[in-house]
Amino acid sequence: MIRVGIVAVTGYTGAELMRLLSRHPGAQVVSITGRSEAGKPLRQVFPHLRDVDQPVTAELSDDVEVAFLGLPHHEAAAMTPPLLEKGIKVIDLSADFRLRDAAVYEEFYGHHPCPYLLAEAVYGLPEVYREPIKAARLVANPGCYPTASILALWPALRHHIIKPEVIVDAKSGVSGAGRSLKLESHFSEVNESVRAYGLDGHRHLPEINQELNVAWGRGFVRLTFVPHLIPMTRGILATAYADLTVEWPANQVYALYADFYANEPFVRVVESPPQTKQVYGSNYCYLYPTVDQRAGRLIVVAVIDNLVKGASGQAVQNLNLMAGLPETMGLEALGIYP
Ligand SMILES: NC(=O)c1ccc[n+]([C@@H]2O[C@H](COP(=O)([O-])OP(=O)(O)OC[C@H]3O[C@@H](n4cnc5c(N)ncnc54)[C@H](OP(=O)(O)O)[C@@H]3O)[C@@H](O)[C@H]2O)c1
């Protein structure tokens, strides 16, 4: 049993980690922290975690082997060096270690407390970085929009069947913004409404761009990324568009994607446009690649649950890799439908 701790179990990603890990046969949660609920048993904070008597504490105990950080950015980076010095491996769910270039981090997030760790951190997208994740002591768990967007475009860019000019139009449920109170996520602001935001450079844009550049391998990919907030709790649907460089019918593009992800346990290339509801509560990403023949354009629709494959489920997938456990352990549950 690997001993793990959850920092900020009081947040959405922390609570989702506890839900997944409480049924994980290879991991034992030995420490859970949260400033706002310290001293209370977790079941009192989250009644859906009925059988978790464990108390929330203010500090993480030193006997954990791997710590998950469900903190806001900056707070996560400030906490990481002392954990690594104690020999505790870190899976950070914030954006603090996702960008390799400290100047880009500074542009989008401000000053980085420990930029020297950026070179060491491994971007925790198992479909791309499986081997380095196994050996990592610091994993930067990808963002939710980036997970869907990168998985949607990686095969097409890697095989150079599209031009390096892409558009990603994405929609997210409100839990993507976290549990803390914000005017923009009040029921009456969100319900029966849809809005675009972050058009002047959403924080996930440089992260998506960084990985699309790696996939392309021949320089900079021009990316336009437009996220939208929609009135649902969980889920992301990202639609990616790019001009094809080859005259391929949809079935050939489909075959390329199906072949590319054939051995991936959590990516399913599907035969009709997927809905977020099909992956709700699961660690799956469903991808639907097709071709707009009239325009000569690739279209890929991707869906994930932002709190599972987009955050806590992917973090458990990374734990499994780091601990030498089967990659799918504790993550086999299918989505909840309807
Ligand atoms: N929500 C998603 O879908 C999602 C997806 C991917 C990545 N992420 C990232 O994961 C991280 C956590 O997201 P979340 O949605 O779980 O957020 P959240 O629901 O707002 O929870 C964050 C937790 O961090 C703690 N916290 C807040 N400010 C703090 C501070 N200054 N110092 C120490 N602790 C503080 C709070 O717990 P206490 O006050 O009890 O300590 C809070 O419960 C964020 O960096 C987010 O960007 C979120």
C-alpha cells in the first residue's frame, strides 16, 4: 500500500481525490488537510464520503510517500520544495509546474516562488509522458481544458495531417472554477446562460500551446482558444478545428486516431459525436474526429469530466504510474448515465 496525503481535501479536486482513493486497492490515504475544516471528520464536511471518519488536519503528516496538492496556484508552488526535501513525491493539481518557461508563467500567473523546479517537473499527461511520469518526483497534473484539447489534436499534429493553425472552442461546467464563492458562478448568473471568457488570453492557452508545439515538432502552432462557461456542474466539451494538409476522408482520419490511441486505457475514439454525460464521473476521454469535406477541415470533438480525467482521476492515474501499480487501478468505473 502506498501512503498518500491530500492537501486541501476541502476543495472540489481534493474531495474528488478522496472519493476515488477511498476505493483504491493500492493506496492508503493517511493524511488530509484543509484550513477551513480542520478538526472535523471528513464525512461531516462531505456527507457523500459517509465512511471517511478520518479528521481533516491543518498540516500534512510526514509519513506520506506521495502528496496531492489541490491548492490554488502560488500556494502549491510555495508548499512543494519542503515536501520534496523530506523525500515526499508531489502531484500538483494547480498550474504551478505545468509551464516549462518561467517567463511564460510570470506573464500569465505572476512571480513563481521556485522556478528552478520547472525543468524537473514532468507534465502529467500519461498518454504522452508515461515513461517520465514513472520516474518523476514532481508531476504537474494537466489542466482540464488542456487535457481535452491536447488529446484532441495530438495525433493530427504529430502526423502533420493539419496545418499548425488551430482553433479550440471549449465549454466547461461550473465546478471547473472550484468551490470557493465567486459572483460569476452564482446560480442566477450561470443558469439559462452561456458566455465566452478569457478571450484576451486564458491561463490555459500557453499550456495547451506548449504541448501542441511538442506534438507538431516543427516550431510554433498558432492557437486560438475560446472557453465558455455553461450551466452544468461537471464536464468539458472541446471542439478543435484545423485545415487539413491531406485530402483524407473522415474514415481515414478516424482510423489514424483509433490506431494512435489503440492501447490507451482511458481514451476512446468513438463513432458519433460524444456528450459530456457519457463520461460523467469517469476517467475517460471520448474523442470524435471527422472531416468537414466542403471546407477541407479537420474537426475533433473531445469530452471529459473536468474533475476526473481533467483533474483528480488523472492525478490517480499518475500516482499509479509513479508507484508501479497498474495504471487503471481504482479508475475503472464507467460514467454515470443519464
Ligand atoms: N476544479 C477543476 O475542475 C480543476 C481541474 C483541474 C485543475 N484544477 C486546479 O486544482 C486546484 C484546486 O482546484 P479546486 O477546484 O479543487 O479548488 P477549490 O474547490 O476552490 O479548493 C481549493 C482549496 O484550497 C484551499 N485554499 C484556498 N486558498 C488557500 C490558501 N491561500 N492557502 C492554502 N490553502 C488554500 C482551500 O481549502 P481550505 O481553505 O480549507 O484550506 C480550498 O478548499 C486549483 O489550482 C485549480 O486550478 C481544478
